[in-house]
Amino acid sequence: MKEVESEEDLVSRVQKGDLQAFERLLEFHSSHLRAFVAMKLPVPHLIDEIAHETFVFSYRHIMDFKAGTDFGKWLRAIAFNLIRRETLRHQRLAKNRDKFLEHHLVQQAGRGDLSPEGKAIIFLEECLARLPEQQRKLLDHKYVRSESSREIADAFGQSESWVRTSLCRVRTALRQCIENKINASPEVV
């Protein structure tokens, strides 16, 4: 019967260049790491991607790992940093997409391309009408009354963070609603 090697022995072998020992570490930690990533970032394709990147990073930096410490904890720390990087990247993309859409609508309005009868305006009005009253009130405070996040937070009895997060979610829902209507429309806006 083959003796089961300790994690510390496997790490030591990997640090000496034994790839098979790293495969054994992967087998041992793979499901735990995927579960950790799934709890932090429940997006199926990103779970596999982050887990893979974590293992690649850990192999390339195995000499930085201190033998005798918790290898699983080290993997989770690497995964956490990769998750944070992915989350920040996604937030930047979403913010840039929102800015682009706003810029595009302003340009169209400046050229007179946005008439009250225009498809985009009609779709926006339809999507706004489908929002819950609380969300419409939030938009009213922001875009009709031009209130700051602090003023809106005070009016709703919430934090400024809640206001920013809620506005982001409402704008995203509106954008998706409009895009769905545009894609379903036989005519291009």
C-alpha cells in the first residue's frame, strides 16, 4: 500500500521541480478552491477561469510559498486577489458603457436625432413605466431634481452607498430593457 504524502512534502517536491506533485496538490485543492470562488463570484465561466489562473499563478510562484503554512489558504488568497481584479475590471467596463450610452444620447439629442417620437425615447418611457415606484422616485431625485447622493440618501433614509448602488442597478436595468426592445424591434433606432 502506497503511503499518503503530506501537503508539505508535495509542496517541497513541487519546489524541486516535480510536476506530478503539483498535479496531486491540484487534485486535493481543486474542489475547495472552486467552491471558494463560486461563493465570491457565482459566474460559471469565471469560476473555472479564476481557479485556473490561481493554479497557474501558484505554480509560477511556488518558491514564494513558505513550507509548513497552509497551502489552501495561500491559494484562496491568490484567488481572492484575482476575483477582486475581475470585479474591478467589470465595474470599469460597466461604468464606461454607461458613460458611452449617456454620451451617445447627448450627441443624438444635440443633433436632433432624439425626437419625442423616436424609438429610443419610446422604449425608455416604456421601460421607465415598468419600474417599481421606489425606483422611479429615485431617478426623479437624481435626474429631475438634480440632487446629490447625500441629499437623496437623506430623503430616502438610506446611505450614500445605497443610493449609488441602487442608481447603478436601475440604470443597468433600464439599459438592458431598452437594448432588449431595440433588438426585438424590426426597425433599427
